[in-house]
Amino acid sequence: MDKTQAQARIEQLRVILQENSRKYYVDNAPTMSDQEYDFLMHELEDLEKAYPEFLSPDSPTQRVGSDLDSPFGANAEPGTGGDFIKRPHRYPMLSLGNTYSISEVEEFAARADKALEEDFSYCCELKFDGTAICLTYEHGKLVRALTRGDGVMGDDVTQNVRYIQNIPQQLNGDFPDDFEIRGEILMPYSSFEALNSEREDIGESPFANPRNAASGSLKLSNPEEVGRRGLWCTLYHIPAQSVPFTTHDEALTRAASWGLPVSADRKLCRNISEIKQYIDHWDKARKDLPYATDGIVIKINELAAQRALGYTAKSPRWAVAYKFKAEQACTPLLSIDFQVGRTGAVTPVANLAPVQLGGTTVKRATLVNADQIASLDIRVGDHVYVEKGGEIIPKITGVNLELRPDGAVPPEFPKFCPDCGAPLSRQDGEAKWFCPNTTGCPTQIKGRILHFMGRHAMNILAGEATVDQLFEAGLVRTPSDLYHINKYQLMSLEGWQDRSAQRFLDSLEKSRSVPFERVLFALGIRFVGETTARDVARHFGNIEAVANAGLEELVEVAEVGEVIAGSIYNYMHLEANIKEISRLKEAGLQFTASRSAEALSDSLAGKTIVISGNFSISRDAMKELIASHGGKCASGVSGNTSFLLAGTKPGPEKLQKCTKLGIPVVSEEEFRAMLPGGIGVEESKELTLF
């Protein structure tokens, strides 16, 4: 490579890396694997060393990837804010140099050994696959939480972080008056699966992995919704300037004694052999962890040695990250199906020759959309690379071109709906193609009915097979048709007995009492999930007010932006939907908010309440009762908790935390005495319609 070629390649790599950095940090929608990105970064670093005249201070090799840019990208969900206050970091918040090679870990150790005169040790830790956070405590109280940002400035997400259950608002013990501690906000696999299921259900693209989901959730503009996402925090670094300790391990041990969530899986190592043993152990054991890890961080343990080694422009010289190779398999692509969802989105799905990956047999993998197929240049008959790594959903990352069969041609994305034949359309700015035949496409119809009957919607006892059967028999075309089915019709269908028919009809009858907010969610309006449906229902009070609201009125609802407002407005002005709502009203469904959803008093205004245990009414009903008197419910005890409302058999961990933080524990009887007139059990039952 001559000088001209090197300069061209350097400029090309910078463009690729900057674009993918934006997709990773800002859009939370990476299109390149971590390993591919890292290899390109290393290539750029090598070229800049070989040709220093082309080194530039704005090169990706000299800067930390930034999450400060706004507006948020295509994969950001509605309700993600771009208006967080930017604040400077007290100490630069840099990234880590990383490697996939043990030999480079050996080189790191050799450089440290050569540079340091005193003996030193290593502290090895798990590398958590989340989004970086910096917490500041003053006099034991959490006062600030900043994202990494660009390493110099970060977004202030303090209010959101206060709703993450395991981050203490008040420390215990002998803590410094003023210090920073840094770590990672994670999304456990269980929370990730639940979130993606909801996103797919309302027509949004699923997050690619837990890291992207954690980053997107942390930037929501509604702190309570952040609290509902099930985020978790693990802390792993106190800047040496902040504390008087002699070693990194000592600092973390002390931090744990103050009540901070520090990982217990670190290990002190004396040499490279012990480091290798630690890496080998966790390369296997990480598969049993409830959250994603993507490597091991090796740090010089002695803080004096850290200060002596110092920093480059982008990363510390006293630490390196060894990254696990993503689990990958190569298998033939047998065919591509094009599936229609209930919102009309058409998604390509690859059918693969079965292959073992991450302890499971993988047979299918989503190809996301037409753009993804084009970027991969994928063809039926190709041998494709499939990865899981930190991903839960199998992902095709590339094609083995050497094994491409002769005559293989690129697949054509259908121009017509594979189910009903309607011409597909794609709006400006959208990646997905949609079938516009919302009232005549069988898959969309059945998908909407199944959504309507779901546990978090109308909770009608039936599944996909029942919906298929009712549709094929011509009994159901819209959700309102369900309320016109009789036992004789059910008994005439294959497999139905008197008992199963009666249970189904009983669940239909019970669904007439489901509150308005869940009915609104059950309608299946695109982009309107459970939380948004609740907020809209409580803001407007009844379906007439929602239907008559203009776009400006709709965006006044918390977390409803222009996209969601437009979706609700369009839904409410389609003739077919107007008729369907009318029929559902006639069937007796609740289209007016119950008294429990309205403000009955402000006696609990400003109070954040955590409930635990069993009560004289359901937990959902108790939450409604709190909301109706101006209070807010939180999932976990923190320094912001006003009191713990304890029923019978409350959680011992929550009680212990209340004791530590000095938070009052209130019985149900004491709680009811706080309400106007000391509202009793029977009165509260009248206020809740569940």
C-alpha cells in the first residue's frame, strides 16, 4: 500500500467507523458486530501509526464514541428524550483499549512490567455489556448521574437513575464526603425478552441486544417508565483521584460496604497464567449469568501504579479489555419466508439448516427488513454466518462467499402481501414494508384478535389455535364479533366440549369489566403500548374525548410525541375503527375511566410508595387506589421512597432496606387512615373495576 492508497483507506475507515459509532451509541441500532467494528478500528490505528502525517485529532482512534447527539435515531422508541442537560465530567470518562488475542494481553502485561519499578498485581473483572454511567455521591447521597457522553461531557440522567432499583440513594457506613463511582447500567435477559415482546406487539422494531435496550431505556423522558424496565446496575471503578485507598480492589470492597452494587466476581491475579485461567473460566461460565457479558477487563490493581502509567487520549494505559469471540456457526440458508404481523409489517425470516449455537438448536433467524437483505448480499443456498454472542435472538452477520452456489440470485422482496396480495407500501423514513389492507388481510385480522384477547389486554381464555379456528369458521372477523358467539356455535366446532365452551364464554363476560386503559391497549393502535394506553386513558377519561382530540391535544399527554399522536389520530378517524368501537361499546366494554383512575384527592400527592405483600384487594387495585389519591408507585425501595405499604408476608429484602434507609413501613390499616374519611375495604372495592 503506497501513501496515496493509505490516505484513501484511512479516510474510508473514519467514515465507516463514525457512522457505525453513531448507530451504536445514538440510534441504539448497530448494523455491524462489535468484533467487526473493533477490527476496523485496529486497522485504522495501525495505518495512523504507519503514516502519522495523516493522524487527526477528530479521528475515531482519538475520541470516545459519543451518546450526546440528538435527535435519536430510527430504532429509538417513542418517548426517548434528547433534551437532557449536558454536564462536564470531573475526570475524563474514557473507553478501554480492547483485544481478542491472548498474545496482546501478554504484551499489555509486558509493557506494564517494563514501565513499573514496584511489584504490582492485576484485578480481573467481568466486562458487562451495558451502557456506562458515572454516579456522584455527596455526604452519602446520590446527587448526580451522568452518561459517558463524549468522555468530557455527559447527559444528566439523575432522575432516571433514581428509579433503578439497586442504586442506593443514601449510603451507609464510613464513606467519603464526595466521590465518583462508575459502572454499567444493564438490562437482564428476562427484562430484555419482555421489552422486545411488547415492542414487536405494537409494531416497533425489537432492540438488537440488551445493551441497546439498556441505553435506550436510560434515555426515556419518563423516569417511572425507566423504573418499569427492570434495569440493573453494576459498579466497577472509583477514579483514583476520588479516594485515599491504595488498591483498586480495596476501593471496590469498601464501596460494597457502603451499600453500592459492586460485582463480586472479580479476582486478584499475580501473573498472566492466572489471568488466562480467569478468562477460560468465564468464557464458559458467562452463559449461566442472567445478563450479558462480552469479555474480561484486566486492570493494574495498585492505584499508584495506575497513576504512573497514565492515559492515552482515549483510554487508560493501566487496563485492557479481552473480548470474548461471539459464538458463531456457518450453515446453509434453505429459504426465506416473508411474514406479516398484526400491524401489517412484513418481516423476512431465514430458514436455516439446523445448527447448534449457544446451547440451543437454531433453525430460523430474522433478516429484519429489505435493507438488511441488500446490505448482506444474501442469497438462498448461501452458507451464512449466524451469531448469538450477547444477542438472544439469532442474527445473520455475513455470507461465506467461497461456498456460494453457481447461479444463486438475490431474493426479491415481495411487492405484494404474501397473505392477501395487496400491494405493499413503505413510508418515507421507514425501513419496513407494510401491507395496507388492514381490514382484509387474514394474518393482520387474526393478529389483532389475538392481541385483543391477550393477558395484558382483555384476558380472554384463548390462544392462536382458537383464533385460527374461529376465523376459518367465519365466526370472527373483528374483536367485537367475539361478543356475539354463543355456546351452540362453539360446540359445533371440532374439539369443543361443554366445559371448554363455558369457560371461554365466562372469560368473555368477565372481560366486559376490564378498565378503559386496557381496552384502549387492546384496540391495537400502532405504537400504543400498555403504558401509553394508560396515560392516554387517564388524560382524556373516555373514548369520545380521545376520538375528538386533535394532534396538538394528543401530544400534551406524557410520553406521546408526534409519531404516537399521529397513529392515534389516524386510527380514530378510520370509518372501520369507528364502527368497531361502536360495536364494542354495545357489547358492554368499558370506554370510560373508572373512578379509581380519576383523582379522588391529593392526600398522597408527592409521595412515592412501594407496596409489598398481600392486601384485602388485589395489588393492581391497590396501585389504582394510590394513583387515585395522587400518589406514585415505585417497584423498589430507594432514598426517594416515602413509605413501604406492607400487607401480609411482605418481602424481607424490602423491609431490610427500609430499616437501613430509615424509611417508614405502613400497614394497610394505617394507609387507609391517611385517605379522606379513612376509606375502608368495601369502599375501595367499589372504586376498582378489575
